[in-house]
Amino acid sequence: MVTELEAERLYRMKKWVIDEELKWEMRNKKYYLKATLIAEDGTELSLRGTKHIKFSFCILYRNIIPIRRFDFFDNHTNADGTKILGGKPHKHKWNGLNCDHAYEVDDININDVNIGLFNFLDECNIEFSGKYQSILVKQKE
């Protein structure tokens, strides 16, 4: 298990995508992205992304603990009673037990998954210098 303090430290720490290419793969009409990250202290993390009608991104510790997750699905109620309505962009952070604490954000592009992914990488202090295979997105009219 990782504590909230350790998770926050990993989140803020410089990280690098070690894969040479970020590539979305389609399965069952959904797109999936998976890459390996290395933090400056040598900790291995995983970057995950999903795209169907909406999209989400996540940094995982030991492939299971979500250090930080971005989405705009579902309604959420935090332990302190704060409500976040579904459809509003928000992030979840690990609190030492789960990833239930959500907070609204406006730093991730929600109209283009490609731009949104790189917004998420920047915000999470993740560097990537390889090739990227973008997803074609239908522009809203």
C-alpha cells in the first residue's frame, strides 16, 4: 500500500515515458493506451488511457493504485460532502485508502483526446519525446 503523502510525492516528481511510442489500440469499439513511466527516484508507474464517447487518463502505482486519475464521468460525493456532477471535468487523487477524493479542473482539453492526453502529461510532470499515434476525433459542430 502507498500512503497519501507518498502518492502525492510520486505525482509531483518528474517522470518519463520509457516507451518509444504512445499508441492507442482499439478493442470492442473502445480505444486503450498503456505506457510505462519511470519516476526520478526509479519507481515504475503505469500510464493508462481510455477513449469511447468520453475519455480518461490515469497514473497507476504497481498497476493498481491510482495516484491521479482524470475523467468526466459520473457524479461523485467526497467524504466532506462536496459534490461533483457528472460531465464536469475532474481529477481523483489517492488518499491512502482509495481514489474517492475528486476535485474539479479546467486544465485538460475535453474536446480532443489527443490534446487532453498531453495536457494530462504536462500537469502530472511527465515527459515524453517519442512518437505519438493520435486518434482522429470528430469535431463538434
